[in-house]
Amino acid sequence: MPANLTPQYIEAERKFRAAKTAQEKIKCLEEMIATIPKHKGTEKMQAMLKTKMAKLRAALESRPGATRHGPGFHVEKSGAGQVIVIGPPNSGKSCLIAALTGAQPEVADYPYTTRFPAPYMMKHENVRVQLVDTPPLSPDDINAELVELAKTADCIMLVLDLANRDAASALEALLSGLQGKRLELAPENASPFQEPGRFVKKTLVVGNKSDLPAAEENAAFLREYFADKISFVVASAVRGDGVDALRTRVFLLLDVIRVYSKIPGKKADLSDPFVLKKASTVMEMARTVHKDFVEKFRYARVWRKGALQGQMVNRDFVLEDEDIVELHI
Ligand SMILES: Nc1nc2c(ncn2[C@@H]2O[C@H](COP(=O)(O)OP(=O)(O)O)[C@@H](O)[C@H]2O)c(=O)[nH]1
Ligand SMILES: [Mg+2]
């Protein structure tokens, strides 16, 4: 069977031959592995590429002074939650992050522009959510450090290129590849949990590039094929379609509430909420405000839009998003 190599593959191979350092060679190999047509006729070549890659990586890691982990794969959490943005090369992860945050991550028309995870802040109403841009994820060569990063994140956004006819098989391969690394991507309505060796993370799958031809047809197929196995939204980072709605979906994915603290006789500061887990109680809020409120707590008053007007509640009262709370000691 002829290999039918794509122009992207041939270009990557050309770069590989010209590459001087092990790092450059690894990058080219990653690209070759991602772009080589996947069929029986190329199985031997695929295996050979992976062996080459393993050897190069091993050589790099055994150098004196080399650390086993690449630089910068840990990202300090900040804001109301951390969402790791993953996906195949060129699906538009960096572009989408730019559209959601107004920041300027590196975007380019060739794969592997983003080498290390990089955090950006997305503003949603009065809170900030951290979005982490990441290097491309290829089902044939799942980056273990990236998976570890995703396991510690609060939620995941997986970006697909809707102009790509193989988006569904790419998604399927990624889901099973990640499952092999004990990371399960679950829909929005699932309960995230973790037990030894098994991580279940709420995930939003974003079909990006909805502005391109074939996007609609591919989106319809993805919806039907994966049905309720994934939570799926469509967007165009370039045209901006679906981007505002996506911000809200990402915030909701985090399962957090915003609660405003109020001092008796004064107005609450609605620009600076405390962010708590969904279904937190008054006592859990008191704990985040100050330990004095925990130790000397007597009661609280709660204001809730259209429902409560300074009602007296006890420590176990369950709070909702945008409640205003006055703690009394
Ligand atoms: N038409 C179209 N092109 C897009 C869209 N989002 C990204 N791109 C293009 O896809 C290419 C890869 O984007 P990038 O964000 O670097 O992808 P990444 O590798 O997943 O981070 C770039 O040429 C972008 O301009 C989109 O919504 N529509
Ligand atoms: Mg990128």
C-alpha cells in the first residue's frame, strides 16, 4: 500500500533532516507523528518514528544536569478556577484563548507553536478564570506531563478543528488515549471525582472554526456520534461566534458560586466576590473570610435576588451564586 504522505508530513521530515539539536529533532518528530497518515501501509514508519523519538528523549534526559521533567509544566492556580485547554495541533487553542481573554498567546499557521503551558486570565462578569494554553496533544504520543497537568486542573476544555473531516476520530483517539493514562473526560453534568489512579474531569469540547465550510456538517456528526458522552459547543475564535456564550459555559463548568460579604449598615461590594464551591454553607464562607467568624459565629443574614431580604440563617445554611451575606459574631 502506498504511504500517501501529506505535504505537512513531507515538510516536517525536511525540517527533521535539517534539525541540529535533539530538541529541534524531537519537535519535528512530534510533527511527523501527528501528520503521518494512519493506515496499515505506514505502520512500520509510525513505529520507527516513535522509536527514534524515544531514543532522542532518553538521550536528552540522561545528560548530566538534565531534569526528568521539562521546564514549566507546573502552572500555579489563580482566580476562580483553572481550566486546561488541550487539543490536537492547529485546532485553534491559542486563538480561542486570545478571543476569550483578550490576551495574545502565540498563534501560527503551523503546529507546535505553543511549547509549554502558559496561563491567561479570562474575565467573566466579576470573576477571573485561569485558562492554560498547552502544547498540542497527539493520541499517538500522549505527553505524560500534559496529562499530569490536566489531572490537577479544575476542568478541561478540549478544542477540535471543525474544518477537519477527521475531528470525530481525533476526539475518539484522544479520549481513549487519555483514558489509558487514567484521565477520563466527562460531560458537564457528571460529578468529578478522583480515586487512586483514576481522575474524572468535567470537560467542555469546543468545535472551533465554525466559520469554515464543512464545519456545520462535522459538528452535526460529532453531536450525533458522541451524544451525551461529551458536552459539546461550537465557536469561531476568528469570527467571535459563540465566544461570549463559551465564557459563561466555562464559568458554570467550574461548579463555583460567588458570595458577597457585607458589613452591617454598609452596602456589599459587588465587584469583589468570595468564590466558593457550589453548595457551600455559611460556615464555609466564614472560614474563607476570617477564622474569628468561625470561632465566634452567632448568626448570619442573607440577601438573595427576588427571594431573601436579610433573612437570619444559621451556620449550615446552603448558599447560592450571588448571595449577599452579613456575618454576625
Ligand atoms: N478560520 C478559522 N481559523 C482559525 C480559527 N481559530 C484558529 N484558526 C487558525 O488556525 C491556525 C492555528 O491556530 P492556533 O490557535 O495557533 O492553534 P493551536 O495550535 O491549537 O494553538 C491559525 O492559522 C489560526 O489563525 C477559527 O475560528 N476560524
Ligand atoms: Mg497553540
